Amino acid sequence: MQQKKRRIAFIHDEFPGGGGERVTIDVANFLVAAGYDVFVFAGKFCKEKVSSEITLNLQVIELPERYVEQSKIDADAIVESVNRLNINVLVSVGRRMLFINDILQKTHCKYVYALHSIPFWEAELILDRARRRGMVSWISKLEWYLISYPKYVWFKKAFRKIRAMYKETYQLADRYVVLCDAYKDELIRRLSLDAHDTKLRVIPNSERKVKLVNWDKKQQLLFVGRMSYVDKRVDRLIDIWRKIFNQLPDWELILVGDGEEREKLEKKVKLEGLERVRFVGFSDNVGSYYREAAILCLVSTFEGWPLCLTEAQANGVVPIAFDCSAGVHHILSPSGKNGVLIPPFDLDRYADSLLKLIKNPELLQEMRNDIVKKAEEYSIDVVGRRWIELLDELCV
């Protein structure tokens, strides 16, 4: 008697755009090749962006409303589809769903929660928003530094609520996936978990192999990502470029991506008279920029597992970043071999390290060889096998 195919469904707010969604596509294709049926639940209008290439191996189910994580209507639609399609395992990617408990009570599937960011990133977000609200006048600044900030830091007002949410999600999940061992250790410590609990698993994001790496790079510094202030802080990169651009007359800074900060950043570049800065906006062909650039610059305040770093490594683009999280540290370690780590958030140190790297072409070439090898650690063969091991445990 032929064994029934095991059925897995991933949940995304938006699909297929974004780094986490790209990883889901790669993992889904690997699972299909291994004999799984794979589905993706995604918010309203997603099918307008889904290509026929994506739907060759996986089935995309468009939900009634756009923001899946907060929608009771979408939750009900997921329940109906899970029961009708006999889904074995539901994988929620990224953010916590408000109605996940309701879904699990009305279905018989196993539940995997995959945290695709730094643990407790929400606390950093709340803290930053409060800090920015406090920068309006000198009185509000004083209030922030003397009253509000100590409350946020020492009494952890926001963190208590966030911790409770994490604890609840962990209790509901049959498996809880994080991106690296350091994130696992942090959850164990902050949630007071059993260190030997097999529920908590480490699976990094996968990286696609570049078939033909271009070793003949142009004199270009590259930024790839969303232009937002809270996390990406692209203004830091503009300030770093101001410190060094006169010493690099043949180099240019290329910024790929869009976001609410772009207009402000363009004005900053113009106002400060900075030369050879090119904003190219959103691109469907980011690979063409990785192919040409020599160095990738990341200046974020916090990151979970920045795919731009592993994408750069796979393309032989040497990455440099502030050592702002365990994920960044893991990808670029050891510094000087797999990339360059800078103490947060020392702009002078960053600028000096960039200059030293640029003026040492032999080191740049040596690091290119090392980082391409490093990227192989995150190949879909390696990452996909970890997912199959996890899913096979749940589909017994």
C-alpha cells in the first residue's frame, strides 16, 4: 500500500516578496523533491505577485484579508483549508498569529513556529519609538533621559508583556525554530526553559548557490535592504561615506532598496554635498548588484539573520557590519576571514576599517575565497535536511 504524502503548510502575511519568503520557497521546493505536498497561506492580493515558476511545486492559498496575523476571518479560512486538505504540519513564519490558539483547537495538525528575527526584537522597537518621541524638544529630551528611559530599561515595562507572548507561543508550538545557537540560549534563559527540551530547534536561513561567481569586482560599496530608521539606520552609512569619499575618488556607494527614509536620505546626501552616491530603489534583480560590487555594508541597530550578508558571501562580496546581534556575529565570524565585524556603533572605526579593506586588494581577494566557502554552510541541501528531520518527527 502506497504511503500517503505528508502535507505541510506555511503561513505568511506577504508572499512571495521578502527574504523570509524567499527562504520558504527554497525550503518548500526541497520538501516537494523529498515527497511532501507543500502549501502556503498568504494574505489577500498575494496571487497578483506569485509567478508560475513558484506554483510549479507549491500551492498558494490566498486568504480573504491581507494581514493574516491579526485577522479572525483569515484564521477561520485557515481552519477550513487545513481540515479539508488534511494538512499534517502548520508552520507559522516570523510573527506571532493572534488567533493561532483558535486554529489549533479546531484542527488536528502539528504546529511549528519559526522565529525569523532576533528574539524579543519587539522590545527594541518599542524602546526606539519611545526614544524618538522624546526627541521633540529639550523638555521632552530631559523627561526621556531622567524618567522614561530608566523605566523602560530598569523596570522593563514593555518586556514583561512581550515575554508573556513568547512564553504562550512556545507552549502552543510542537516545535519552535530559531536561527542560531545563541538565540536558542537566549530563549532558554529569558523564558526559563529546560535546556534539554527537544522542542527548541536551530535551523538557519538557507542561501542559494551562485553558479558563476564574478571575481572581477567593480569599485563599489553596496547596501541592500529596506530604508527604515528603527532597524536599518542607513543614515549611518551616509555619515560613514562622508568621512571617506574624498579619499576614494574611484569608488561609489550604491543603495538598493526603498522605504520611508529614502527621501530624507537623498536630501541628506544632497545637502552635505556627497558625491558618487546612487539610490536605485527597489529591484527585482538584486543579483546584478551583488555580481558587480566589491563590499557590502550593513549598519543596522539590530538584525536577526540578515540575508544580505549570506547573499553577499555567496556572490563573493565582502560584508562589513556592526556586531549588533548573535546572528550577524555568527555569519561573519571570524572577523577578518568571513567578513568584518565592527563594535556597535562606532562610525569612525567602521570608516577606518573600510579604508583598510579597500586599500588592501590582496586581503579582499583572499576574503572573497573564504566567504564563498562560508556560504555553503547555508546551502538548501544542509538547511533542507534539518527541516525534513524536524517534520519527520511530527508526521509519525
